[in-house]
Amino acid sequence: MYTLHLLNKSPDHPRFEACLAAVSADDVLVLTENAVLGLACVNETLPLKSYALESDVKARALQDAVAASGAKTIDSATLVALTETTHRIMSW
């Protein structure tokens, strides 16, 4: 059973690094709000199953950073579907 990690803190916030350290190989990470700024950080390695909320990516003009980071964008409906199918959710 995996955990869904919802991260909204920017990369300079202590919880950003704490979240990345807590994500296991089977977990899913969704970046929202200022956490999408982590897509542009070359020193950040995101987990394999990483997603970024599309509206937040567009609002910060980070579309090019998504492909380079290995993350995928999702819309709000997909985020809701992820929360409906996950038994454990952690908000950071």
C-alpha cells in the first residue's frame, strides 16, 4: 500500500526536504502551489512517481521544467481521483 504525499512548500522550506526524504519507492508525490518550484531545481531529485498540478505549473511558467524533472502534470480531477484511491495521505 502506497502513501500519497501532497507537498505545497517551496524548495527552501524545511518540509520540502523532509517530504522527499520520507517518500518511499512505492509512494506517489504530488507537487502543488509553491512546491512546483522544485521542478526547476537542478539539485533536487524527485521520486519516480512524481506529479505536479498543471494549474500551478502554468501559473509559474514552469512547463519546460516539468519534462526535465521527470515529473508529469495532472489536473485537479486526477488529483481528486488519486485521493479517492489512496488509503494514506500525507500533506506537507
